[in-house]
Amino acid sequence: QSPDEALAALANQTLSTGPGGESPVSASEITLTDEELAEIKAMGATAAIVMHYGGDDWSQAQINGLQTQFEAMGIEVIATTDAGFNSAKQVSDIETIMAQNPDIIVSIPTDPTATAAAYRQAAEAGVKLVFMDNVPAGFVAGTDYVSVVSADNYGNGVASAHLMAKALNGEGQIGIVFHAADFFVTRQRYDAFKATIEQNYPNIEIVAEQGIGGPDFTGDADRAASAMMVGNADIDGIWAVWDVPAEGVIAAARANGRDDLVITTIDLGENVAIEMARGGFIKGLGAQRPFDQGVTEAKLAGFGLLGKDAPPYVALPALPVEKDNLLDAWQTVYSTEAPATIRDSMN
Amino acid sequence: MSDTVAVAAREAPLAYFKRTWRQNIIYIGFVVVFAFFAITLYDKGFLAPNNILNIARQTAMIAVMAVAMTLVLSSGEIDLSVGAVAGLASVTTAMAVAWGGLPAGIAAGIMTGITVGLINGFLSTRLMIPTFLTTLAMMGIAKGTAMWISGTAAIPVLDRTYPAIFGGGNIGPIPTLLLWMLVIGVIGHVVLRRTKFGRQVLAVGGNVVAARYSGINTSRIKLWVIVISAVTASIAGMLYAGRLQTGRFQLGEGDELSVIAAVVLGGTSLFGGKGTVVGSIIGALMIGVINNGLILMGLEYSQQLIARGGIIILAVALSQAGTRPA
Amino acid sequence: MSDTVAVAAREAPLAYFKRTWRQNIIYIGFVVVFAFFAITLYDKGFLAPNNILNIARQTAMIAVMAVAMTLVLSSGEIDLSVGAVAGLASVTTAMAVAWGGLPAGIAAGIMTGITVGLINGFLSTRLMIPTFLTTLAMMGIAKGTAMWISGTAAIPVLDRTYPAIFGGGNIGPIPTLLLWMLVIGVIGHVVLRRTKFGRQVLAVGGNVVAARYSGINTSRIKLWVIVISAVTASIAGMLYAGRLQTGRFQLGEGDELSVIAAVVLGGTSLFGGKGTVVGSIIGALMIGVINNGLILMGLEYSQQLIARGGIIILAVALSQAGTRPA
Amino acid sequence: MAIKPIAVEMDAISKRFGGVHALREVSLSVCNGEIHALLGENGAGKSTILKILRGVQAPDSGSIIIGGEAFERLSPQLARHKGIGMIFQEMSLVPTLSVAQNVFLASEPLTSAGLIDDRAMEQRSAAIFASMGVSVDPTAMVANLSTGQQQLTEIAKALSQNAEVLVLDEPTSALTASEVDILFDLLRRLRSEGKAIIYVSHRMDEIFRIADHATVLRDGRLIDSRPIADYTLATLIADIMGKETRDLSEFTTASTAQDGIILKVEHLSSKLRRGGDVSFSLRHGEVLGIAGLLGAGRSRLARMLFGLEPIAGGTITLRGKAVSIASAREATELGLALVPEDRRRQGLVLAHSIQDNIELPILKRLGSTPFVDRMKSRSTTDELIRRLAIKTASREAPANSLSGGNQQKIVIGKWLATDPDILIMDEPTAGIDIGSKGEVLRLVRALAAEGKSIIFISSELAELAAVSDRIAVMSGGRLVETIDKAELLNTTGDATELRAEQKLQLIVQRGGNNV
Ligand SMILES: Nc1ncnc2c1ncn2[C@@H]1O[C@H](COP(=O)(O)OP(=O)(O)OP(=O)(O)O)[C@@H](O)[C@H]1O
Ligand SMILES: Nc1ncnc2c1ncn2[C@@H]1O[C@H](COP(=O)(O)OP(=O)(O)OP(=O)(O)O)[C@@H](O)[C@H]1O
Ligand SMILES: [Mg+2]
Ligand SMILES: [Mg+2]
């Protein structure tokens, strides 16, 4: 099976399975009738968005999606919080928000165990919970929370692996820059990428792995990648766990004059998009669909309000992006036309 | 530093009033900030008893660490490792609870603090490394150790009593966290104001030579202060673990700045010789109130950051004027 | 503090050597650390010219900010906002470049520094708020502003010359970043050691009352130092923007600690009155070498943190002994 | 008189600081019930040997015998335990603590609960000050005390420990005659109680008034140790200086005052202290002495003239023009200079070298570029070190490595270097030895002769009478009286300084009384 076939296969299948092993339902199946919409509007409900980390395009698109859809549903977003990967802060945020007792909380847990108690409180207070990507430990779909919408991070990991293989014609030495923290989303991508390379591409050798801790992920990735290129003179590619570290890898490659280095990553940030458009280091990436994801989550929250029973696990398939489909991909991901910066860089 | 405070001995009543008024304005500042939110956020449930308790809960760890940090700064030293140590303690205590139950957990948490404290103290008082550097290095070491022994994973605390004691439960309507904060606060206040030890801490921070000339064993005092700080940090870590029923290396990350901010906000001098535990706790609460209020206001995170900075400056602009060393 | 510095007037050559040896051991420490990696990592290409240049590149921003921070600490103040200001400047400069090209970009970056500096300076010298608090608050304000105007997104720098000047390109074999570091380092050294301004900075930091009695306009000096620090931070931000061809609020996040660590490591006193720019740069390079070496060793992130802390303590244990302001 | 038991004995003590031999095999033995004067020029080693006795510095060799017990070295705790109390020359108080808290530092009275009893502390220190007959607020923060008040606090601290052996290292350098009298009464009482007292001072008259025995050091060597009765002023000074030196009594001066008035002050009063009222005029080439009791407002006046203390009312007319001086910088630009009272707090950056300290006020003159002209700075420094006989190896030595008196000389030199039209000196000779004192006074007269004007504040009336053309007496912030040197000298038949001094004393006291 060639990378292209593999990628093609990916497009309309979701590899992740739900926290309870549920098989995913496609986001396209989540819809609200006009009556339902009207009914929700009538409720004058309130919602809060509790993020794990707000500092990247992904979160912003996610929030945009939510806000757009909530507005359409006549739901007021009363608070948006950013825990900066810190579970204690996220718990505080949830508690604080509970003071306004909102009807809906859409959230992504920094840490399934640490935050469980706080979400539990909210659930018991009757708040409709919709999760992104991951759910707190011991939560039961339908009773404790409405549903979880996943971006199929595993699938994206796989995609980025195939794209790497494609760019390397199936052979070479590569390095991995991963997130040195046990965070569900990033861990899935890492596992997927590694597994895919090891199983499908015997001629691709993973010669270096380096974790990065932040908060300056770009700088950390820069240092890590530089060291990889120094330590393994003929390294051909480096995979970065998301676009922010990827920018660090790009800087390192530039500085070390490795114009031939292949970089693949996950998430369609503007910078990596530009780099790709220029035919630069980024040969491909697995994109999530944060905007759609947000929209879907908002709709599911609506399900919750209506008491309409929702599928426990909704997933959006991974979106492999290469230069050819970059502009369309951007449209798909952000549901706006790609900015001039990218379009101009295409040629 | 403090040599530079230049105020008249027989000063006019007015001048005196102005001075003390300014020293105590952190309290006024706190009241103002609180009142501001109470009014603007009335309908948003800011004053809801539960929200007030939330603020207490969310501030408790910072406040607890701030108490010890008051001693540290008063003695002319600094401790940047508190946040990381709290994280480490949360991990050790959680692992120990899983292994040997409550007593093991408590022992492990405290031992973590004692060990770290002794290392920091030894390096600073024997090898004469500035605490800024020792504790900065310790910050990395503690965080690394926590990540390492936990494999960066969260260690769940399944024991039921542990969270009840540490930060989880309530006693009647009152969260245990609040009690921890009060108890440690009172102890800290008495130690600094009313005990020989506290007096010697202030003396060491005010003029280390004079302290030595007066027969005070300055390095012993500093050692103690540093150990106390580390142990308190580990208690904070245990409270985190209890509150979140989890031990994790990221818990407490970055707290050192909030803690020192709270203490300085409270009117303790960064240059030593002068400290107030009550002020520190008020400072911590003030930061807590601000964070809470800004979220309730529905500001975006970026706006929250800006507003917090602005409010702090406003509050201090009054409170610190005139009283700051030069 | 300084009462304890005990140095002989006419001292024996040996004693003199011992003293200066200790003061200068940061250099020795640097050499030792470097040699250690050079040997253990010989086969891993530690000594490869490219790797050496990488270290320089990765350290440049810290080193640049450390130069100004040396002045700040020498004057008895502190600046915690440098990291956030660098981030903000990277955003403003990137946005301005996109809007009005190179000149606009440069202007925007520098103006950011000047504005922040004047605010910090005004609050600290007029309203007498301790710089610890002003700059801590500014840290939040700058970060928030950067997130806000950029919508937390990365602002690409498409202009070709900008990166060439700031941090991106090379001149011959030498990365421009290295030149920036050297030029600013030399200027800083001369300013602190040779100019009247530098003498006044040290005097203000050494004893602000005596400085005032000597007819020095102490608050003017402090204002200048604070502004210089902010401007330098914004230059560092522009270098980040050039190097990554991006403006982003996270750039420089957390740098304040690395910068202050580098400076203190270099032998500058946190309590003012004593500073060395060269030491600070060596301190920054030392941290860079350690980071680089530990990664090349293939240590896990957690182990890197531990090792870094250990090495720093080891290096300082020697360097600071005896010279610290107890 | 009967042989008294020996309280402490220090045997062949040697101490080096790097290359400096502070002490070479110095021995010292002090008996109970005696006041033992320790004398020597600046940098002779007095403070060093006393610090060794107090256990805050360790000798390189030699031994210390207390109550028959011999020690290699003492620790501060041990020395204290052995009943040794000391007033250090360099203020050793904690500025951020209150007076009472300092007095009882490390020996706080406790409540039954084992907590510190601050109220008892304040009452007891109030009592001590009362018994000393001085007024110091026990609750005041030490940082806010005047130098004199700080010295009184040190004395109270030492007394509160009722030590067996009481060491006083220049306790009176910032005190006026009346406090000195009080202190001496206290010391006599302690002596009669059989305590051993070691007393260091550069004020010769004090030595002859109070001491029973004198030990003289020079360049870290023991020169001589005899009962005071064996000495005359001349022989004692000769021993101290190692050469014949004229003391103040031969210090006669003809007034060099010209007619032109350079500075006129009218009804000046401070914002920080009510009820001040100072008026005087200063002529070219005139030395205006200012006398007063502690807290009379002398230093305050100095600070007001130098733009360091806000002015509530009154006018300052300089060279015929009314000026308002808002900062020391403006003052220096107007050609004023202030040798401040507190060398450690206001005079020096202690950790910096002599040269760096001397550079500070004259930076503007060290080259027209932004760069410091090091050559010029060096020559200036060396010149001053020579002129003031500052005892140091190099201009690079940090100020705090010098002896107290030598530090004081740096402060004087630092301001001489600015070559001002009006030189204000606040207790300039505090802690400097008899020889250098003469040198300073001679300098002052020389400047006056050049047409410079000097305001000379001093608590030591002898030198005041010696150096001044006119003497203004202050009290309670007001300038109450101005006396011509001539009056002081010539009213009675034979004019000896001592008489003049006594008269001055009377006037000052009276000034004090009619508030
Ligand atoms: N900490 C120190 N470091 C280096 N040299 C010192 C130190 N303390 C004292 N000295 C030197 O030791 C010598 C004796 O100093 P000491 O203070 O004992 O003199 P002193 O007799 O007290 O003089 P003064 O009358 O001025 O107080 C001086 O030359 C001084 O420079
Ligand atoms: N720079 C200053 N500004 C304001 N007050 C000061 C300053 N320096 C000292 N003081 C305080 O002013 C008060 C009076 O001290 P000062 O020595 O000036 O009194 P004084 O009346 O001048 O005494 P004396 O007549 O003995 O000099 C003291 O409490 C002192 O601490
Ligand atoms: Mg002395
Ligand atoms: Mg005075």
C-alpha cells in the first residue's frame, strides 16, 4: 500500500475510538431542525468555554466555531478560560464559572484524573457537558456528559506519518519532537506516527527522539532539532507534534542550512501553511477541523439542552494536507478563504 | 537598603498619618478591589457564598506558601523553588498513598520538603551560593524529578481520607483548605512577630552584620527559614494533591511568582528586614479575587492578563508609594 | 550587605589570586563545562562548528537581554517583564513589517520597548512602586496585549531583508545573531565600566542615599536603566521575529528567569552595586552550552532539567563562594 | 592604689587582612574596676583587637584569657556568655527594627507564654534612656534616628546586657558634651561596681577626664601601656602619633573673613520638623561654626541648605540671588558641598573602591566626554590620599576595608575634590585621630584663606572654638545666638581655648534651656 493510497483511505475513516471504545459517528450526522433551533433560542441558555491552552490557531478556531454556532443558537457565551496546561488552574476556572451557573460547559480536560472532581460537580449541578477530544476519568456518556467530539488525533498522527514517508520516498532517517507531558491528544499523535512508520515503512529509521516541555515550545523544538541535525548528520526528516514546535524545527533547519530537510506535523497553522505554500520544509501535515469541531460541539450542547439523545462519540476525520490541496484544506478547516499571505506564497 | 528610609524622628502628626496610611493601604486596596467586583459583578454571583469560598480554595496554596515566603524575604533571601517543590511533593505523596496509604503519603510529602529544604539550605549557608541560584537550580531539579518518577503521568489519589484532610473536603460549611490557610497564617504571624526566632529572622534580613555582632547565628537562622519554606511548599503540594485527588508534576508550576508577588504586594521588602504575614495573605487573596472577578466578567484570557496587571499596579501605586526602599 | 565584603588593602599576591580566582571562576566554570561536553560528546559533534554556532544562535537573545539586565541589577532594581516584552515586540514588529515593510517594522519594535520602558520607569521612579511589582504587572500586560492584537495567532514575517538583518541570516560564516550579541555586549561593557553613566548606575545600586548625597539624580538614572532594559528586550523580540520569521506572543516566554540566572551566574549582585557584562554573557553562553550538551547526550527532558540544575549548582558552588553578598 | 583583679587578658594577638598587618603580637590586659583607654591613630588596630575580644573576628595567633580561662578565639555567643559587651564603632544596629527591639536584640524579655514581650521591652528601654537622662523614642525605627540618637541606642544596648567587661569603641564621636557627661557618670558608676571598661576615643580631653590606664597602639604594634597619670597631653599625643604634634590648643587663627556676603539665610524652617527658624549670613573666606545640643537641628540645617530636606519657609540668598535648592545636584551646581554626618549611610558606597567613591561628586569634571577620565581620577585620588594621610595600600581598596577614621577621611576628601565655594561640614572630624584632625582644621583655614566659605558643624566645642571665625548656637531647630570668636577669646584676661570652650558650653546649654 503506497502512502497515497493510505492517505486516500484515511480521508473517509476515523481511526480513533471513543473513551468507552465507542465507534465514532461522523460529525455530518449531527444536525438540528429549525424547530429545535427555535426551541433552544427560546431557552436563552448560557455557555462557558473552558480550554486547556489558548495559545495556538487550533484553540482559536475551535473557539470561533463554538461562538459562531452558539450565536446561531441564541446561546450567550458568558466565559472563556485558558488553563495554560495547568490542571489546578483549570479546576479553579470551572469552579469560578460555576458561580454563574451556566447551562453548558464545553471543555477539554488538561488531565482526565485531576479535573474529574471539578467536572463532576458541574455535572451534578445539572450543567450540560460537551468535551473536546478527551473526557474526565470515570465519566459516562449520556449520564455524566452529553458527548465528546474528537478530531481523530490518532488519524492525524497516521496521516503525518504517511506524508513523511511520501516525501522521503519511503526511506531515510527521521527524528521525532514530541510533547514531554502525558497529555492525551499529543500522546495519541505520537503513538500513531511512530506505530505507522514502524509498521509500514521498514526503510525509515527513527534515529532521534526528543521531548519538549514548554512554555517556549518553539525555542525548545529549535534546540532539540538543531541537536538532532548535529548528532545525526544525514537525518532526512523531522516530525513535530504540532505546528508551534514545527516552527522551531523550521528555524533550526534554516540555521543549519538543511534546506532539504522534510518536516511534517499536525495542525494547519498559518506559518506552516505559508512554509508549505512556498514549497519549504513542511511537506505535509495532518489537519484537524477545529472550526467544524467547535460547531459540532455547540450543536451537541443543543442536544443536551433539548434532552435529545446524542451519540456518545463524534469524530471528524483527519485531513491530510499537501501543497496541492492546501487552499481547499484551509477553507475546510477554518471555513474562510486562505489569507493572502498564503495565497501569495503559493507560487 | 533600609538604611535609606529617611523619615523624621519627631515628625508632624500629618506626616505620620500619611506614612502609616500608606503602609496599610494594601488592606484598603484589597477592600476597594473587592467592593469594585462586588458591585459590578453583583448579578454574576461574585458574592455568592460558594464563590467566596472558591476564591479561598483557589488562593489557599498560594497563601500557604506566601506565609513561609514572608519569612524568606524578611531574612533577605528568596526561594524560587516553591512551585516546583509543591509539584514534586504532590507526586511523592500521591505515589506513597497508593503504596502505603495515608500515613505513608503524609510522611513522603513532608520528607520531600525537608530534603529539598536541607539541600537548598546547605548550598546557601555552607557553600554561600545565593539562594536565588540554589533555588532556581532546585526548581529544575524538583520538576525534573517529579516528571521522572511519575513518567509525566498523573498519579491518582484513590484513598478517601487523604483528600478529606488535605484540601478536598469541607468541615461543616468551611473548606479544609480555608482552615489550612488560617492555621498556617496564624502560626506564621505569631512566629514572625512574637517569637525570638522571628525577631532574629528580621534582624538577619535587616543587617546581617549587626545580627552576627549581636550573637545571632545567622546561617542557622537562614537554614531554618529555607527549610521552613520548602516544607510549607510541600504542604501546599499535598493540598494540591488532595484538592485534585491527583499528583502531577505541573501542579504549582509557576506559583513562585504569584507567591512572591503576593508577599511583596502585602508590603514585605524584597531586601529583607521587614515583613508582614497578614499582608502576604491579603496580597494572595487580592490576586485570587482579581483572577476570579475577571473571569466572571467574561473577559477573554488576554484581556484578563492586561486587566490583572493594571489592577495590581493601581492597588500598589497607592500602597507602596513612600514606603518602598529608595 | 556590603559590610561583609572583606578585602585587604595591600594583600599578598596569593590572597589576591584566591579572591579574583573566585570572582572569575564563572569563566573557569564555563571552560570546565565546555571541556566536559567537548570530551564526552566528541563523537556526537558537539564541537562541530555548526553546533557551536547553534549554541551562539540559541543563546543570543538571552545574552542580549542579559546585558541590559546587568545594568538593571547593578542599579538595585529588577525587570521581570523582559520575556513578555520580547514577545510583544516580536508581534508588533511582525505586524508593522506586514503593513509598512522594514522601516515600519523596526520603528514599531523599538517604539514598543520605549513605551513599555517609560511606563515601567514612571511607575517605579515617580510612584515609587518596586520594580519587582511594576515589571511583574507589565509582564502580564505585555503578554495580554500581544495575545490580543495578534488574536493569539502567529504573525508571519514575509519580508526577506528583515530576517537577514535580525537574527535570520549570516554574514559570511557568522550568524548575524552572533554579531548582535557581540556588538550589544561590547557597548554594554563599555557603558558600565567606562562611562559616567555606568559609574552612577553602580553608585545608585551600591548605596542610593550616598548617591543622592553625592548629587546624583538617582531616579533619572533608574529611569534610564529601566528604559534601556525594555528597549533591549524589544530588540531581542525583533531577533526572535527575524529568526523564526514570525511574531508570536509566546516568543521569549519565561526568558526573564534565564536572563536573570545568566546575570547572577556571571557574578552580578542581586542587591546592586556590583555588575559585570562580560560575566553575564558568559553566564548566558554557559546555560546555552548546558542545554545543548544535555540534548546531544540524548537525555530525556526530565533528566535534562535535573542535570542542568546540578551542573549550574556545581559551577556556582565554586564561583560564588566567598563573593556573595550575605 | 590596690592591685585590681585582671578581668581579661589578650596575649600576643596578631591579625592580618590579606596583606595588611592590622595587629602584630599585641597584648592587652584590663582589670576590674578600671577604665582602660585604648589609643592610637586611625588604622592603628584598635577596633580590630576589640572585635577579636568580642568574638566577631578571629585572631591569626595569640590567646585570650577571660577569668583564668584561655581561648584560641571567641565566638560572638561565647564572648557574650563570658560577659563581654561592646559598642561597635560602626553602627551595628538593625535599621529596620525599633530602638527597643535593637536594645534587646537576642536577649528579648519573654511573656509567660514564651513569646516576645515588646511592651516590656519598650518600657525597660524607656527606663534605661531615662536613667541616662536622654530622650530617644523606644518605638522609633532605627533607620529614622539621627547618628547621635543611634549612638545613644548602642550605649543603651550595651548597658542593658550589664556586661562584666564593657568595650566602647568611639562611643561619643557623634555626641555633644552634655551626653558625654551623662555617659561618663554611667561609666564611673560601673567602674565603682567593679566592671572592667575599655574606652576608645580620639578626643584627648575625654581620656584625661575618665581613663585610669592607657594603652597605645601604632601600626598594629603595642607602643606602651601605663597609668594615665604617667602621661601628659603632649607625651600621650607623641606616643600616639609617633612624633611631636601640635594639638588644638596651639591652633590659633586669624580671621580671613572678607566683607562680601556669599550666603544669606532668613527664617529657614524644615517641613519635617516644625518650629525651625534659622537666619544667618556667611561671608567670603569665613568659617561659621555651628554648635548645639543633640537634635538641635544642625544636620537638618545642613540638609536643607544642600537640597536634601524640604523647606517649609524662609529664604536662601546665594551670591545676592534668591535660590531654591531642590536637590543635592542643584546644590553642587551652585557650588555647595556637604560632608555629611553619617559616613556609612550618606557618605560612602562602602563596597566600592576609594577612587570610585571620590569620583562620584566630580564625575562632570572628569573629562568632557561621556567617558570617565581614569587618569585624572587616579591623580585626584592619590593626591587626596596623600594630603589627608589616608591609611590604605591602594586607591582600589574597598572603602569598608578601611578603618573608621580613614573612611571619614575619604568622605572629606571626596567633597574637597569638588572645590566648592561653600563647604558645609557636618561633624567632619568624627572618629579621626588627633593628628589628622589638626590637618583637617588646617585645611579648613587654608580654604578660608583662599576666600572659600565654610559652615563647620561640630559637637566637639574645642575644635569648634579653634577653627571658627563666628559660632552660631542652635537649639530646637532655631538659631538662637551668634558669637564672635573674638568675644569668646578676649572677654577675660588670658584667653585659653579651654576657657573659650567652657564659655561656649555654657551658651549652648543655655540655648538648650531657653526652649
Ligand atoms: N575587613 C577588613 N579588611 C581589610 N582590612 C581591614 C579590615 N578591617 C580593618 N582593616 C585594616 O586593619 C587596620 C586596622 O583597622 P582598625 O579598624 O582596627 O583601625 P582603628 O585603630 O580602629 O582605626 P580608627 O581609629 O580609624 O577606628 C587598618 O589598616 C584597616 O585598613
Ligand atoms: N535625609 C534625611 N531626610 C529627612 N530626615 C532625615 C534625613 N536624615 C536623617 N533624618 C532624620 O531627621 C531626624 C533628625 O536628625 P538630625 O541629625 O538631622 O537632627 P538634628 O536636629 O539635625 O540633630 P543635630 O542637631 O544633632 O544634627 C532624625 O530622625 C534623622 O534620622
Ligand atoms: Mg576603629
Ligand atoms: Mg547631626
